[in-house]
Amino acid sequence: MVSLMPLSMAKPGETVVIRKITGRDDVRQHLAELGFVVESKVTVVNEVAGNMILQVKDSRVALDKSMANRIMF
């Protein structure tokens, strides 16, 4: 079994592939609209105090730690 880690554990410069998104339906829908979908690649641009700046497809998105914890890689 492959263990999943939350996106908040990824380091700046690291590119990961999303394996699972947890949370309520409306939270998962919101993340999907931002481009966070299973099997998509995400690159961590920067991380400050748990808040992350992420490169998803052609855009940069900022997520707080609680949202980043719902995205598993």
C-alpha cells in the first residue's frame, strides 16, 4: 500500500501528482475549480508559515495550510 502525504508536506521546488482530495463536496469542488484534480501535477513555488504558493497547470494559486492538508500526494 502506498502511503499518502498531504500537500503541506511537499517542499518548495518539488513537483507532485495529486492522488486524492479529501473534505466535503463543496471543498473538493472549489479545489477542482482551481485546478486541483486527481492525477494533475502541482509544483510548490513557495511556502511561508504553512501557507503555500502552488503552480497548477498555467496558474499560480495560494492555499492556506488547512486546504493544503486536504490534497494528498
